[in-house]
Amino acid sequence: MLKINVNSLSERLALGVQRQAARAEGEVPSEQEVRDGLRVSLSELGKVRAAAKNDDIDEANLPDNIKEILKLIRALRQQIAEKQAELQALMAESGADPQLQQAKAEALRSELASLQGALSTAQAGLVQALKDQRLSDDQRMQAASLAMA
């Protein structure tokens, strides 16, 4: 059965209307207000999946160093996705000072570039670790599929 918390929805709706009215009057929300307005709720299934996000890696028949690289790759991909979402939210924000918005966007792009560089390094490390280890074809396939997941 689907449950909807009406109190929470009505509170967020009221805050959204207040923010829209404030923007119409020329007020610029602070960065913290923008972040507070962005919320993500996971379903029960999503919460279970988030808690078990590396269980498949832990259960894999792979050496520990390869498992750690795979976990690092997932963490970096998650961070990249979060920074991309922040950048999209920033670019969608209207009424902000264009120069400030541009500076924040450049900072986020710089962080994204660093994270993507770290991801490339981790992926290269995985390739090297796979070459160095004497793994079966099944283990190599398993590592490749975990790296893509």
C-alpha cells in the first residue's frame, strides 16, 4: 500500500510557494536554502539497495585489491553523479547573481574534472591489477561486469 505523508508534502509545497514569491520580489536565496530545498527520498527497496550497494563486490570471487578498486570506482561514480546534479541545480536556479552563479559553476566543473581524473586513474589501476593477477576468465568477466555496474 502506498503511504503519503501529507504533512511533509504540504510543508514543502508551502516553502516552495514562499521561495517563488521571494524570487519574484527580487530576493536571492542563499546556497543553504537551495540545498535545503533539494531533497531525495528513497523507497524501502532503494534503501535496501543503497545499504547493500557493495555486497556484490564483497561476495565476488576476486582478490581483495581488485575488490577495493571496484569499490573506489563506484564511489567515484557516485560522487560524479552528485556533482553533476549540483551543477544542474545551479544552472536551473533563476534569479541568482550571474557572476556568482558562474563562479560556483566553474568550481563545480573543476571538482567534476578532478573526480573524472580520479575515476580514469582507478579504472587504469583496475586494468593493471587484472593484468598482474592470475585470474580465470570467469573472474575477469566478473570484475568487468562489476566495474560497469
